[in-house]
Amino acid sequence: MQRPLLPIRSDEINRVFHGLQQTMKNVVMRQKSSNLVQSKMLNVFRYAFSLRVIYLCFSAAFISMLSHAASTSSTAHNEIKLKDDASLKIVSLAPHLTEWAFSLGLGKNLVGVSDYSDFPEEAKAILRVADYQGADIATIIALEPDLILAWDGGNKPQDIHKLSSLGLEVFSSNVENLEDIPREINRLAELTGTEKRANALTGKFINELNALKEKYAKVANKPIFYYSWTVPLMSIGPGAWPNKLLNVCGAQTLFHDSPVDYPQVSVKDVLMRQPHVLVAASKSTRTDLEVFWAKHRDFLDAPLLVVDPDVTSRFSLRLINELKLLCEGIN
């Protein structure tokens, strides 16, 4: 970075400052100067000292200004609109981001995706560049992508920072609520010039979500035992993503008082609390899942509902259809 042009250089000020210090010492030691000379010298010394302080303050302000400018430049960089054509190369670091790209008609532009990017079918053939251990930075750089889709909260922060620091364009998204899905997809659409397609898709999603909320708004919070596997038997707490789905259906997790999002529980806990419905987020068949509960059926009447974990755990547009089935099964 080019050094700022100042009227007085710092090395000259330092040289004058230290020279005056030595002169003052000599004057005092030899005691040959009059009080008037000492007074003048002291005034010069104070002037040089003040000049040095002013320089340091100016430098600090200048550096702060440059830092702010760099920050502003980085923010502007993230708002650059990319051209929408066949040459645009995109890397996705999460399965739901891969689905977003395909939803916006950008599937052909994907040159790298994360593990478990299995929808739609075409996504399975794309090069894998990230897994649960993190992003393959070297491979991503070699692909020379125009845009990287990152999941803030799912991908490692150090990976996102590294890719950004290398000058790569990173779209970092964060989803905490169902309403965030269409909002974030629209943000991506603005960046890639696919707003028209996005507006149609997200508008439909929002309308159907609002319809579900209105339909089940007056339903009491039915207790639901939502689990993903039985060894160990894991459920969900009030802050877990699946509980936000249950809330749309007028229900809540059986363990709404859990201090953690994914508590480990016992069958005894479930039997004592008597859920309204059992919801298994599993790829297993209903028959196989019923085997686990068969020996407890004398004490448990709750029906078993099976949902697709690849849909309920992802922030994709497919979620709305699975949510409809979930609400119908509960009510």
C-alpha cells in the first residue's frame, strides 16, 4: 500500500526530537547556558514533541480511514451483480444451496458441490468439494469459480473467511426461520440475475406457508415426539429447526422444556409424557420403525408418522410440501 504523503516525514521528526533531547542533556550537564537559552531550548523541545504527537495522531486517523475504506470496499464487493450466462461458474458448500441453484436454473453453472448434494438427480454427478470436515480450498481455487455459495452456521467460519480473503466472491446465507428461505433465495437471485424465476418460486412458497399458519393458528400446542434415530433415542428441544416446523402445524416438541436443542431421552420419558403423535425423521420403512415401539404399545397409543429427513432438515423449497404432510398427519 502506498504510504501517505505528509508535510513532515516521521524519520525527520524523530531525528529532531532525539537530537534536541541530547542537546538539553548537554546544556544541563555543562551548566553553560543562561536561563534564557534554556527557556528557548525548552520551548523548541516542546514544539518538536507536539509535532511528533500530531504526526502520530494523524497517522492513526489515516490508518483508521483506510481500514474503513477497505471494509466499505469489501461490502460493496459482496453486492456486485454477476452476469447471468453459461460461463458463470458456481460452487456450493451445502446441499440446500445446491438445490437453490437448481431452483433458479443455475444447475448447469455448478462446477463443485458439497457431499449429500443429491437433489435433483443431476447434482449427484457434480464434483464434491466439501464435506463435514470442511471445504477443499485447493480444489475450489483450481475451479476458478465466479461465485461460492456458503452456509453461515453450517460451513466452517475459517473456510468462508479464507475463500473471501483470496478475493473470491462468496454469497454467505443464514436461515433461522422458515421465512428466511424465500428471503435468502431472493438475495441470491439478485446477485445472479434470476429475479423473475425466484419471485415466482418464493411467492408460491410464502403463500402456501401463510395458508398453513392460518389453517392451524387456533390449534393447541399438541405434544409431538420427534426423533431421528433410536440408538441413542434423540429428540428435539424448543430451539431446534424441526420444532419450528411443528409450530406451523399447531404443535410442539414433547420435550419443550429441554435446555438443549437435541436431547437424549429414554423410552420411559416418552411413555410418561404421552405424545399425541410419534414423528420419525427416517429413511427406514414404517414397518421397521414400528418394531421399536411394538413392545410399548400397551402404554402408548400415539400413531407413527414418517417424514423424509433429507427434506425436513434442509432449507429448500421442497420443504413446503413435506410440511403439508406433516401438518395433516399431526391433525
